[in-house]
Amino acid sequence: MPSLLPGKTALDRLAAKWTAPEAETPSDLHARWSSESQPLSGAGEVVNQTASGLRPYELSVMTTYIPSLTLPEAIFANPASSILLPVGLGLGVGYSVSPKQTQRTYSAVKQPPYKPPPQVFGPAWTALYILMGYAAHRAWTTGTASLNPTTVQLTKQGATLFTMQLGLNLIWTPLFFGLRRPIEATVDIIVLTGVTGYLTYVWSQVDSVAAWCMAPYLGWLSFATYLSAGVGYLNDWNLEGKEPERKSS
């Protein structure tokens, strides 16, 4: 009668299959893990790098070039249009809200310390618009002429950021003095300051002069944020009916 047990060869194969592997040392495990691991490609490469090893371009991918949200290239390429556009838009928005009404409201509301006289704002903003326009032209012409595709991409990203910050800049005055909405105006200028700071960082990788031209603007925005929040807080975030007190004769 044939045996019901498997033969020796089958038993040997079964035993080899279920035999526990030999214990590996920590160095063996590290070597095997390194040999079996495959490097990630694309965006995953950023994850594998330490913060100190991140390249500037990898930090700048937070924003991309969006043509529909970017001013036409011809504006940045021409120095006159690049400078005159923000100056003209800024003056137009300022006069659309009525300078007299703006000054009356400014004089009537409670102000935080270190408030500048109202006559300072016009010349200050004009100078800042000129500087930002020149910075935009210089960054665009320098960056698009580069043979480095990363620099070109950063330049286009900067153009989108510039357009975004200009829009945020232009709506602050109507929000604060026209609609008298200090909460919305303060939120707007906080976002504006953040976008401008990131734009300055992006342009610093394209052209250092363009980045330095943005430094006075960034400093002024920080001060204006303090003024906007201070006025809102001291006036209980309500500017309705704020008119200067008439002096009794």
C-alpha cells in the first residue's frame, strides 16, 4: 500500500518554504531598504529634500502664471506703460472717491499714534506707484530675456502676482473711504501686504534691483496696515456718520 505521507523531497521543500528567515542586523535592513527604494519624480522630489536643500524655484511653485489674471505682456515690456498704468489707476481711484470726502473722513475718525498728515498720502503713493511700475518693467525684461527656463517661469509668476496686488491695492480706498467698511478694507490690505511680500521674494530671484524697488512699497503697506487696523479698532469698526466736528464761532 502506498504511503499517504509526502516523500522526503516534498517535505524538504515544504520545510524550506516555511522556515523563518535569519534575523537581519540593522545595517542589513538599511542596506536592503536603500536598494529597494525608488526615488520619486516630479513634485515628489521636493518632499525628499530637507528644508535647507530646497531650491528657490521649488518654494515659488505656490503661485503659477495665470494669463487670465495677468496684465498683457506689452504693458510690462514698455517702460512708459508699465509706470504710467499704476500711477494713472491709483490717481483715478483716488479722485473717484472724492478727495474732499476722504480728507473729511480722515479728520473725523479716531486715529492711532504716528498718523501722518493727509497731505503726505498723495505724493507718497505717486512715488510708490512709479517704483512698482519700474520694478515690474525691469523684472519682466530681465527675466524673459534669460536663457534659464526657471527664471522665465518665475518672471511670469511675478507678473500674475503683480496684477493681483495692483487689484487689491486699488480696491482699498473705495472700501475704506467710499463704502466705509474698515473690516473689509483691513482684510484687503493684510492680503495685499502678503501678496506683495511674496512678489518681492519671487522678483529677488529674477532681478535684485526690481526687488529692492519694492522694499519702500512693502514698508509703507506695513505701516498702512497698522493705520487701517488702528482706525477700525478705535472707532469700533464703524465709520458711518463720521464727520469732523464744526468749531463753534
